Amino acid sequence: MNKLGRGVAILGVALGCCVADVAGQAVEGAGYDQKTVRLDGNRAMTARPVTPMDLLTLRDPKGVSISPDGRQVAFVVGQAEYETNGYRSGLFVVATRAESRVQALGTAGMPHWDDINQWLDEAPQWSSNSEWISYRTRMNPREHWQVSLWNLKNGLREKATSVPGDVESYRWCPGGGELFLATVKPRRSLDPANADGGGILFNRAIHPYQVIPILTQMKEAQESEREYWIYDLKTQQERLATQQEIGECRPWNSAFPSDQNSTLSQYHIVDALPSPDRLKVAYIYAVDKASQSKTRASRLLVASNHDGHVRELTPDAHRVEQFRWSADGSTLYFTEHGGGGHSAELWAFRAGDSKPQLVYKASGAEYLSSFSSDDRGQSFACLRENNTSPPQIAVIDNATKQIRTLVDLNPGFSILQKGSTERLEGTNSYGEDWFAYLVRPLDFVPGKTYPLIVTTYRSGDYFLRGASGDENPIQVYAAHGFAVLCFDVGWLRNPVPGDFDAKLLDWASPTASIEDAVRRLAEEGIIDLSRVGIAGFSHGEEIAGYAVSHTDLFRAAGGAASYDPCFYFLGSDDWHDVFKEWGLAGWPEGESKRDWRKIAMSLNAEKIMTPILQNASDTEYLIYLSTYRSLRDLGKPVELYIYPNELHVRNQPRHRLEIYERNLDWFRFWLKDEQDPDPRKAQQRRRWNYLHDEESRQLENSVAHRAETSPVSK
């Protein structure tokens, strides 16, 4: 099924759509290991606690697709390799009948990194006769992205396209004998003389907060030039597509001229999919204005090509993510999320129906995703997981409504010892609902209180691995005696232009919810209120930053940041537009000064009593310096680690493992008074002991100052 792209965020504000950067990343970090992922290794022989290495080396599904005849499922797997500081991939096929063996087809090539370092899922595609599997591949950094094809009769990669530039997307043409390729021509290199001679006028392409050379930023900002090609499977030859073929097969893009249907102009269309019979088009549209909805949403409609009639299929939906037509165009399948962290539901809208019909809903606390339908809608492949089990490859029988696991990608993980989970819900002081998942310590004893780590900013019925950013090893925390509250900050609000008080709720409301949840756990005798920590990444850092500067609840933080005037000055023109929408426009010492003081950690450093460990990429660390320097100047405990050759998401396996382990050490030190005796961490112990002593002196001075300035009782 087509999958709607998610927003890109620096800190936590969406600035676009996540798309694979086919032209290559601005930073080349994690490597590519050409060895194929193996599904028969890393089995735990005995029950034991989860380790950071267990989480790092989990096999992750990166795309799943059922064949048109419903008999086989193809899937891509990625896995981190610590020794090579890179990733392996693999393409596999398994029959949908019970007890079938998995067939390995070899490597699937380099990871599909997006422009912030996330490995994006991309499903393999099948030929209409279910005999060929195609996948977009790049086998080494010097190659362009092309489409590789595997022959299921012999299991070999027999063919690959060789069009100029990078294949950005592709599809099988009707009949199954050709591929339609949308390609991006290589961006031209900018004249390096600009680095020594002529200046470059500051413009929207330049993002000062990103420590990336200006010429590189300018090159990445160039408008891509696209071409469209046809690849003939039989002759293995390519030719440029005709205008008719382009009109029929070109993928929808918001930059293209709008459709002739004037009714659609009232919608913010973000994706479109014509039916195979060309009689209608399905559209996903964004609800992104406060006048339409308090929170952001994506919804689905269908327009007739015959009379232009538009039908809303999900007028009240929170998020429609995937959609796909049946082979004959009679049925539109789609997934709908109701919010609240629960699994997506699979729906179908058939010709002649008055409204969509529910096809499948996950039972209990199970989480399903990445649905793929056969041509007739009889079988659906998907991913299946829960709070303590990572994703597995599964198939749903539409007739019996039964789901069955086909492949457990990490069979040894089920043997490991894991803390039990429980969903919590509540309503905060702003009247807004919240939910979270409590992971109990591994050896939980009722009546005993435990230190607590709060993770942000997303949570749900899915596998609780490392929270947003995958930097906090949740089950490892549980194995070391921590309770973990995996907190979700709720639906994203639609901004009210120029209304800062409305924007402030994006930080104040989640903080109030976290306080509510933490105090409830303390009242129930589960956690020790004097030993609570908070962890954040991206938008979660913003929540943590607001929390530590507006409450005295947290004894330690792993990732806490905020927007402040320093970032305003370093921000690009795009960011200045965002700040204007938030009500923070103009010189920070002017009309917005009062509001900046409400959120900027650097302007509230004297109030912050929480020791902070901050991890940053070398392309983003400038935005953390104002808070870091403010806290250091005041003698407050803070450490800043900068990771080379990383973007927003730190993806190098060695960096990921180091962050896992250091975050654990940080919370053990401040919340449990424990230190890892490993000789390699001797300098860390000395630094942290000094920070602890420095903090103690700060607290003593603060108490003495309050005593000296207190009014004398009569």
C-alpha cells in the first residue's frame, strides 16, 4: 500500500516530508556491510536480562509486500553491525501457507536513508504474474539508485536498470512487462571558486544552525530535474517515456498543476492514487489549520473522473496513512489510526457502498502496521508486534479474520527477561487526555518503591525499544531496577497564527500530563518521587527542557533543550516563518521578549536544578550551546556529547550503543547512586563525581541564601 510520508523535525517542528535522499546525504556516516542479513543467528540460549547490544542488533523489517496471487510475501530486513559500524540488509521471500521455509534472495543494498538519517521503509514490488520481485537498490556509495529485479524461479538477482541519475520512484506498468521509472538527474556541482572569491547572498537555502558547508547546502537546495523512463523487462533496454505514458503513470506530486476538479481546491492534497481502471482517484489531504481542527489530521476522499463528484470517506479521522486500490479498481483499501497509540485499523471502500467497511482490527494490545493486499483482497501481509515483542512478518486471512505469524525475525528475543507493561490514562489540569505505558522493573516487588525514568515523546501498543530517537534502552533500564514511564505527548496541534499562548500548550500541557502520571505512580507506592528522571529526543527534548525549567520534579535528564533567541538568530528564513506563526516574530529583545523567557532554558538557567546529559550531532550542536554555556557558567551539572558525521537522527551503530550505555550510566549515577566500575569509564566517574560535588555546593549555597534573605519571625 502507498504510505504517507511523515514530517521532518529539527527539535520537534515539521518542516516538510521525509523522503529518501536519492542524491546522497550531506553527511556520510554509517557504513554499508555488503554481507546479507542472516535470520538464523543471535538466538538467546538461556533466559537473561536484555542488554544494549540485544537492542542494537535487532533485525528490523524495512518493507513488506504480498504477491498479487497471495501465495508469497517478500520482505526487506535491516540490521546494525557494531564491528563494521554499518548496516546489513537482506531481501527474503516466504510462502503464506503454514510452516513454510524462508528463502533468502541476497542483500537489498544500502539503507534508504532520508535527509535526517532515518532508514525509511520501502516495500518490494511484484510483477503482475507474481514471478518477479523488484526493489530500489544502491549497492555501493558510488552507484546511482536503480531498480533491481529478482527471478523467483531461481531466486537470483538477474536484472537491474541503468538509467541516468537516480531512480526516485517506480511502478510496474499494466501487463507486467515494463517498469515506469521516475528519475532525478544529478545536481550540478557549484563553482568552488565561490569558497575563495565571490560571496553568496544570504538566502532561504542557508541554514546557519546546521554545521554543514554553505556550498553543500546550496547544492542540496537546488530544484531536482526529473526524467521519466520505461524499462523493458524482456529486452532489458530503457527508453524515455512518451508524454502519454508520463500522464498515465507519473507519481502524484504537489508541485504538479492541480487537477481540473475545482472542488479539490478547498483541500490541502498531500498524496493521490488513481484507480487501475482510471475511473476515479483517491486523495489523502491534510487538516492543518486551527479553523478546521484543533489537532493535525490526514483524511481520505475519492473523486470520480466521470462527473467530478467528491466523496469524503473519513471526515472525522485522526490519521489515514496507507491506501491501495484492488487490481480491478473496484475496492479501495486503507488504514486509519484513531490516535491514542493503538494499532491502525484496515478498512475497505467498495463501489456501491455508502461508507467504508472494517476489514480487520487488532485484538487486545497488539499493534499492526505496513499492510499489503493481494489483488483480490483475500490475504493481507503486515507487521505484528506488541510492547515486549519486536515486529514479526504476519498474514491475515480476510475470510476467517485470523492472523498468523509467518516469520519471527528475532526468535531469541522472546527468551530474554523483560519487565511487564501496563497502559495508563488520565486527564491533565488543562482538561486534555493523556496516555503512557508503565514498564515495571524486571524483579518488581509490590510495596517497594523504584526510581523512575520518563521517556518521550511517542508511545503506543507497539514494541517499546528506545523511545523516540531510539536512544533510551527501555528494557535495559528495567533490567537495572528502574520503572520506565513511556509517555506520549498527544496529538500535534494546529497552530493559531500569531497566538503564542496557544503554542505554549505544546510544551505546558504534556508537562502537566507527565506530572499527573508521575504523582499518581508515587501515590500508588510504585515509584520514589525523589528519584525521577526524564529523557527526550527532538520534540521530546523540548518537553523535557520545559519540564526541568518549570518544575522541580526531575533529579536527572537525558536530553533537554528548548527554542531560544540564540536559535532565532541561527535559524533560516524558514524558521523565522515558523517563529512568526508561533507569535515569536521580530527582535527577541522587543515585543516577544516576555514570551521567549517562558520557554528558553538559557534565560531560565538559574531555576534549573536538574543535571542534564545532552547528546548532539556535529551538524546540530550549535543550537544546544546557549543552554550548555548558561548552565556551566552557573556551576550546574551538564555534559554535552557531540557525535561526528551525524544528522538529526544518530544512526551509526557505535554511536547508538555508546548513547544507550551512557544514558543508562547517567540515570544510575543520579537516581541510584551507582557507578559502572569498568576501568574504561574512570574519567567519566571522576567528572561525574566532580559534578555531583559541584551540585551539592550549589544546593548548600542556595539554602544558605534563602535563609539569609528570609524575613525574621516575630
